[in-house]
Amino acid sequence: MLIAIDHGNKQIKTLHHTPFTSGLIQSDAPGFGNDVLQYQGKYYTLTNQRIPYRRDKTEDERFFILSLFAIAYEIEACGQYTDNVMKIQLAIGLPPAHFGVQAKKFTQYFMGRGAVSFRLQGKPFAIYIENTACFPQSFSAASATVRDLVSIPKALVIDIGGFTVDYVRLRNGVPDMAACDSLESGVIVLYNQIRAKVNAELDVLLDEEEIDQILQRKIDGMELEVAERVERGAQEFVSDLLSGLRERMLELKSGKVIFTGGGAILLRRQIEASGKVGEPVFVEDINANAKGYDLLYRMQHGGRGVPWAKRSGPAGSPFSSTSVIQNKRR
């Protein structure tokens, strides 16, 4: 069974299950709640408190445990549960700036574990990860959600995630290696800026969920001063972000600018109000990267090849002919 997972710094996303926060609590005894996973004698419960940002997600087992949650959810959502060991093919991804250095290590992180047994809410699961393929973010999201990319002469894809903002320029659907990188300027940075400012000026402690609700205009009873500062902070953040992209010689007022990622959905009003983007296109599907990984994996293993695989890029670059990093258990 092919399962695509987008390991976000803020949320874990798959194709068929609701995104969940990239956070968990470990204990030696069964915890409370609806999502308790037992693995190797330990119990893990999902929490709304995300794991602090880490550039290398292989530093410990937490993102592997989060992946077990995601795999179990996908198996159930697709009606594929079995008592036998299920063979799994994983499609995953990394930001373009981290891809060349970390992709091989990230794929190996999931491999060589043999049959993995665990329980979710007391229900036994047994999986065997036989193959893992890693793809660059941002392009993956666009390839799965924007029609006829090859017919667009010039497009800029901007993926605003939890901690990184990934971008890649496309020319008729082909990545331009002169304009492909990641900035550590995702919405987690925005949260920290807003929380510090509101605390310093109003002596109010906001959490990330409250900031989301204010920006989505879904919260009642919040003081007007607090809401105004959150809105102002978000607008300033977007303005600075777009100015930073412009400083990198990225043209935002001509050609299509495709915004993807949960951060882009959250900040759509501010992006449209900035006056700095000529023709913005918003991908509203928060699972877009996961869908892209799934699509590119199927294209590659179906013999069609990924759209850019035959293009020669710099060795080790995210979109070179060797860019799809795989590990297959033989």
C-alpha cells in the first residue's frame, strides 16, 4: 500500500485523514484520550503542543512515531486493515533547501526496521516498510493541484509552511534551478513575533490556536486591541516576507504566483491586501504536498517518470536527475 505523508513542523498531513498536530507525549502507562499508540513498551498520545522546530527530523524517534499514527489512520481510512503484515511504500518530502543534504538520511530513517508492530487504541497493526521515496516540497504541491503547469510560461510556487517558506520558479512546468530555495520564515516565526508583541504591550498570553482563530475570524470575545495587533502583525509579516522574496530577484507582479501550504491558506487575506502580488493563485488543499508525493511516486513507479527527472540539474540539487531519493528493501 502506498502512503504519502507530509511531515510538517506544525502538522502531519496525509491524503485521506484530517491533519493532526506534530506533537505527542510519551509515557510508561496507557494515557487518556482518543489517540493512544503503543510501540515497543511505550505509550504515545497526540497533543496540540507541537514538537519544537528541528531542521533534522531524524534526531530521535518522534517523527517515526507520528508516522505510525499517520500510517494507521490511512490504512483505516482506505479500508485496508488486515491481521497480516502489510507492505508499505512511503512517499515523503523535504524543503528544497534541505533536500540535497538530508533526503538520503530521511529515507533511511524509515528503512531497515523489519516488521513493525504497534497498537492504536488497542487495535494491533503490523507493517513492513519496503520502499521509501523522498521528493522536494512546493513543486510536489503544485504538480498535484494546478492544471496544465506545462502550458504556463512562467510561474512561481511559494509554499508557506510551519517553519519554512519554500519557493521554486517554473518555466512551462520545469523547475528553474536559479530560483529554488527555502527560507526559515514560516508561520511559527509569525506566531512567536505576535505572541511576544502582544505579551509585551498588552500583558496577554496568546497560544497559536488563538492566533489562528483570530486570523480566520473564528473567535468571539477577544479584546479588540488584541485582535488588531494580531492582524497588524500578520500584515507586517506578509509584507516583509514578500519583500524578502523580491530581494531574491523573484518577480511577483508578472506571471502566476501559486501559493500553497497551510500558512498561505491562513494568510490569504494579507497576501491579497499587500498589493505586492500581481496574479496570486491559492491552493486551498492543505494536503497538497502529500497528494504531490503520491502522484510523483506513482508516475515514477508506473514508468512515466517525474516531469523533471530527465532534466539535468546541478549534482545533488533538488531537481537533478538523481533528485528522487529512494531506499528499497531487497
